[in-house]
Amino acid sequence: MARLIDYEPFVGKSTIEELSLLAGHLRGKVMQHINATAVGGGVAEILNWLVPLFRDLGIDARWDVIKGNEKFFVITKKIHNMLHGRKEELTKEDIEYYEEVGDFNLREMNFAGDFMFIHDPQPLTLVKKKAEMGRKWVWRCHIDSTLAEPSLWNYLAGYVKDYDAAIFSTTAFSKDLPIRQVIISPSIDPLSDKNKELEEAFIDRILERFQIDKNRPIVTQISRFDYQKDPLGVIKVYRLVKKRIDCQLVLAGGGATDDPEGQKILEMVREESRDDPDIHVLLLPPASDKEINALQRASSVVLQKSLREGFGLTVAEALWKERPVVASATGGIPLQVVHNYTGLLSHTIEGTAGFVKQLLQNPEYAKRLGSNGREHIRQNFLVTRHIRDYLLLMLSLEREGDFIYL
């Protein structure tokens, strides 16, 4: 397990010293994170490396996961989709069951944090515990909620207003709320299995295992099989590129226990691609970080063709590996992809295909974008910056400071 000092080569000694200084004012405090799944998705991935590093700083960081059955996660997936602006039918019975499961977790969970960080809508109602235990409560929304269905948002806001603060990934996602709002973007861990350097021989073995030809261009999207990631649109992009350039497509990702739609989307992708041996659809098990790392490093171009996107950790991962990226201009992606500098932003299938062809035909241009992208991630989206933002927020909450913008 990495320690904070191990990040000094990436961010410098002064950054590590600053984090230690800030943490010194919070040493011994309990920081409790609660979300909906321990495996799959960006939230679990981030908490997996954040929690140990906070402990290394002397903060008693904890991570708990709520309990829920398939019915509950079908309902919360509807809520997730409606926050993204997708039309869904959320019934009175759905709301009642959502609250019933929340009340069950209120009774069953151990609440011990001086600072309670509740992630996304699934555990939102746990804030009912605040009236009994006090402490500082923060709701962390990882979702692009700019087009949230108004009646749903009004319902959720009835709970959000009881928190001490709400965290959003970018200013565009913020809402009209009576509590302070803080902007904290997600981050990646450069020392994790998904992002650390790999030997070329290992990358070759992964390509061989998945029967991917390393001698032809590889276009890759790494994402959960989710409607919002538009894997069927990615296939359309690939087919437009394939008309001019002999390339391969890799669609790889895993599932999440709180996402019941994943299997359905995966089946649709497999059906759409079954007659093309150059489309590699890979459902990866949870412990596949090194495989994902290898696939990204082997890619000629990395796509993130999301319809809606809270942030898109896979974009930061690819940029860190100096891969040229073509991504949708949505949600938190433009924080990472500065068009024509760290990557290329697209709005349509045809535009995405055109950019992919441009990068495949101009390797020097692709290399320059990749180099710029890595430095952009180093300066803005590594885990050390993320830790600093949380430390400043906790200090502000403890001392009842004014509104802060991190």
C-alpha cells in the first residue's frame, strides 16, 4: 500500500509537507465515507486509495457501504438516470421503498464520523441521523445533474438541504441550495495498479490473451457497460473509421453492484458486434486494474463517448499514460480535455470518427496531445490535490468558516 511520501516524485516535497501540516489540525478525527458499492465505478475506485492515504496522515478514515437489494438498486438507477436528464417513471411506491431501505440502513449502520461524507443519491437519506448525532455532514454528488428532472431534484433537495455542505465536480453541476457548495474534482492515483508503469512484455501478454493485434491501430473505450457511456455509438464511430483505416476496437469494462442495467447493455453491445472479429468486447472482473492499464497503454486512441458524464476517470487515466484522447464535450470531461491541447472534444459520431482518423494519420500530433495531457493531469487531477481539497473542507466545516471555493 502506497504512503503519502511515495507521491513526492510526482508533486514535489512542498506538496507533501503542506498536506501533513493541514492534516495535523485534524489528527485523530474520524472521517467516515458511505456509498452504495465496494466494487465497480469511480466512487469505489477513488475511496479505495483515498481512505488509506488519509490514515497515513493520522486521520481515522473509514469507508462503509449501505445494504440494498435488486429492487432498491433498480429504483436508485432510475434516480441516477433522471439526474442525468433521462426520462424515467419514478412512482410513489418507488420513493416509499427507497426511503424504507434508507431507514433500514439507519438502524443497521454504525455512524462514527466527526465528518460524514455521503456519496450520491443511494445513501442520501442517511442525513436523518444528523439530528441525533450532530457532527458535520457532507453530500458528495458525482453525477452531472445539470439536466436533472425538476420534480426529482426538488425531492432530493429536501434531504440535501439538511447537510452542512454539498460537493460537486464542477461549477456547472451546482444547484440553488441553502447550504454551502464546494467544487472538488475527482482524481487518479498514479501509483495504483491501473496507472503505474508496466513492462512492455506484460502489455504484449495482455493483448495476446485477448487476441488483439498489436501491429494494427487499437481504438479503445474503457467504461462500465452503461447507456450513458454510449457503447453502441462507439461502435458506429469505429465503423466510420474502419472505412478508411484498418483498425480494431476494444470495448472493455466491468460492472457495479448498484447498476442493474449493465447486463442488458452488455448483451446489446455483443449482439451489435458479433459479426466483426476486430471488435473486442471484454467484460472484466473487479481485480482487472493491470489489464485495464495495459489496454490503455497499448491503445492508439482512447475514446470516452459519454452522453452524460460526472467526470470520467478513464479520461484522466488515459491522459496520464500520454494516450491521445477523443472525448465528448459533456459534464466534467472538458476539465480534463482542453481541445486541441490535451486532447480533442467532440459532439457527434461523425465528428468523433473524424478526430480519430486525424490522430491515427498524424502520430506526431497525437504524441504532442498525449504529452500535454499527462502534465495537465499531474498538475490538476492527482490524488494529492484531492486530499488537500478534503482537508481544507473539513477544516472549514470544523471552524465554521465562510464559503470556500477549492
